Amino acid sequence: MLDCASSFFTYETTKSVVVKRRSLGIINRIVQALIIIYFVGYVFLYEKAYQDRDTGIESAVMTKVKGFGFYDNYLMDVADYVIPPQGASVFCIITRMVITHNQTHGLCHEADGRFNCSTDEDCERQLSSNLASGKITGKCVTEVQRCEIEGWCPAEDDTKRTPPMKEAENFTIFIKNSIRFPHFNVTRGNIGSAMKKACLYNPVSNPSCPIFRVGDVLKYAGVNFSHIALTGGEIGINIGWVCNLDLGEKKCLPKYSFTQLDSAFKTISFSKGFNFRFAKYFMSEDGREYRTLHKAFAIRFDILVSGNAGKFYIVPTLINIVAACTSVGLATIFCDIILLNFLKGSDQYKAKKFEEVSGLASQSESHELHRYSVHSQVLKEEVKNSNDSGAYSIGDSAGQSTSA
């Protein structure tokens, strides 16, 4: 217990040992150079750690789609194939539909082959199913060998393979985006005063144009138009604002990138692509309600905005300079590990580097040093030069023994 207490109340101080070994000195300088290169090249120049950052952006997105296409011998414009029509940051362009006309409330047979039957018992087992186009009544329509439903009739048959609207590949998407960095009170937009209205985005020749051709967006995202037009899908248009405000606000410009957001579901065997249903309701002259049901396969576009602005600030600069200076000392720790564990003569180095001094020993050593200094001073006063033979004397007794 006393040993633990005595070891707790101890003091350690650094002892400097100069090791004149060229290989170890080279390792030390190389490690120090690598640390300095890391902080200067990566931390300061690449990561710009001397800047204060703002990632809490305020952003607004407005969109417009332009183009005409033909589907099922009907000319379709923006009001027909864009949902929702308000120009939000998430919208769909319908490329294919399964249309069921003149549906009314009543009883009819299910069109889905999963509801085949030969007797009413087969349909009674389907009473709790929610996969049908209506509520299963439990009866079997023997003429067509399908279960009977109560709902909108005739039932939808979505197994029809209708061709997509090919003109959708040439539709254009206009994106209007504004962003604000509240920490720096900087507001920017993706439309410049010198921008041409008839431009078309190209990552090389026209990277700042906010008008995108649908076919080009799919190509940049690595998606085949013919496939996604049949099944539908989800595409992300990323607007990245990475701004170095030390260069001025006018240099703060967006960069666009494109990705397929539903690529994780490519290999699944069910629920492929993207589709939804909507209906248009009508009233006949006799007051009977009927509707046209649309199952729409669409390309869904999500406009995703991210922002990161930086500006010089003294506090992070000082913090990273101190961190760099402190990290240079890691070279000493690394060399100590090599010196004390892997080099020949490591025991000798350990003896030189680590020394334990007790309190009594320190008092004794200080007393001896004092006696040595006094004795040296006396010797210096007593030493006298002799004749040309090189002999010298220290005090009177020393001179008598020399002359004898």
C-alpha cells in the first residue's frame, strides 16, 4: 500500500538524450516531413481547415417540363403527363399507361389470374385478400372461372403490354434553384444574368445551363430510356453548391450530377420500377357516376440540393496550426519506439533515457556537487606554473616532493 502511495506521489520530467545515429535521424526527418506535408497539402489546401463552414442551407426549387408526345393516338402535353403540375422539386413524367375506360360501381369478375376458381370455395379462401380490384364476394363466375368482386367494373387488367411514349426522351426540364447560406448571409441562384434562354445543359460545353434534356439526364445517370420508360423508375438530379467565399460570391456556382435512386432494387423479382394510379371522374346524363382509371408508369425526378460554403476565420486556423505543431512530435514517439525496441543496444539506450532519482540520492548528489565545486575552486587557486621542464606544483607539500 505504501509502495502504491509513494509511486503515486512522484514527478516525471523529460531527459534529453542526443543519439548520433544517422539512420534514426533520417527516419525522424522523413516522418516529420510526412506530417507537415499532410497538414499543409491535405488539411489546409484540400480540406481548407482554415475556413469557417456553413452547411445549414436554405433552398427553394421550381421546375418546368416542356414537350409534346403521342400516346394511344392522342397528343399529350405537359398537363397530361406531368404529375404533380405545380412545378415542385419532386415530379413525375408519365411514359406509359394502362387505361380502363367507363368503370362504374357494380359486380363483375376479377381480371387477375391469381383469382382463378372452379367453385365458390376457391373464392371464399380469398375473402381476406386485398390484392383484388375490389372486394371479393366469395362467389365464382364459372363462365370465366374467376372470382366475383364488388367495386369499379370492369376490373383493371394491367397485364397489357402497351408501348411507351417515345417522345418523352426529348422533353426538357427547366430547374430554377436559389440557395442561401445564413451564417455568411450569402444568397445565390443557378440562373445568371448572361445566361441564354435557349441553352441546353452539357457537362463540358455548357455546365451552368439549368435546362436538361430527359434523354441526357438518363444517359448521365447510366439508365437506358427504353427500359425505364416501360417500367418507370426514380432519378435524382443533384445540385451541389460547394463555395469558397474567399474567392468572391460570383465564384459560387452550382455543379450538377445525376444518379438512379432506385438502383438498389434492380435485382428484385417483384415491384420493379415506379407506377401509380389515378382516375378521372364523370357524370352521365342520368346522374350515374363513372370513371376512367389510369395505371401510370412514370420516371420520377427528385431534385436534391446540398450546400457547403467556407470562409477564412482565425479560430479554426489557429486550432489547426497548433494541431500541426503538436503532431510533429509524433515523429519523436515513433523514433523512440524503434530506438528502445528494435535497434541493437536498446538496453543501453533505455539506461540513458530513463533514470530514477530518489529524494535522499538527490540531496547526497547535490552535497557532493557542492564539495566538488569548492574543491575545484581551491585547486584552481593553488595551481602554479613551474620551470620549462613542464613540472608543476600544487601547494607547498607538492613542491617539496617535486624538488626532492
